[in-house]
Amino acid sequence: MASLDSPQLDTLPSADSETSSAGLKVVEIRQRMSVIRRDIKDDVDGIVQNAQQLADWKHYVRAFPLSSLAVAAVTGYVAVPRRLEVVSPDADQIAKLARQNRLVVSNSPASEARSGVASTVAKLVASAVLRAAIGYATMKVGSIIGQQAVDEEATT
């Protein structure tokens, strides 16, 4: 057994030292948490900025210009339809196509007759009314959205 003067008994904390060390641990934990709270805002801002950059197509064009050019060229080549080949067959070719069930006859109507002055004026008025209605609707939607933003700011 160890005596009362042994070093093991000297190292045991007293009740006062346990309370003060616990208080120091609490203060240290609070300090760490405040540092983490400060740093988390910077981390979130960085993540948002990186996400915006990854979603921006201009970033990829700047970073990879040749690859972007190649992708655009392939997309354009695939998107543009091939030219239609118009054939003026003779009688023998028409008979041959008819036998193969590959004969397609398309009737192109004659060009429309020129419209009169009244029709032109009616189209002009209808266009002006449509533009005015679209402008009015845009203004109303903008005012509704603006009012909602003001209401949200007032509540926060």
C-alpha cells in the first residue's frame, strides 16, 4: 500500500481544482465554438461561390476554350438539318418510284393574294394592343413581387 506522502496522492485533484479546470474547459469549448461560428460563414460563402462558378457556362469557356469550341461545332453540326434534295424525275423514274412505293407528291399552294389596307391596319392595331397588354401585365407582376419583397423585409 502507498503511504500518505506518496506522489500518487499528491497528483489527485482537489474539489476546488476540479471546478476550476471544468470552468476552464467550458471557457475553452465556448471559445472554440465562437471560432467555428465565425469560420463557418466564410466556408459557406466559399461553397456558394464555387457552386455559382461551376454552374456558369462562361467559366468553362474561359477555362477550356478549345474544348468549348469543339462542343459548339459538334452541337451545330448535329442541330442543323441536312439539305433536302429536290429531284425533277422524268417519266421512267416516276414509274419506277411508283412501283417501289417511294413516290411522294407534294402540292405547293399558290402564293397568297396580297392583303388589303384594312387587313394591314387591323394587324397593326392588334399588335399594338397585344404589346400594351404585355407591358401592363409585366408592370403588375413587378409591382406584386416588389410589394412581397417589402413585406418580407418588414417582417424580418
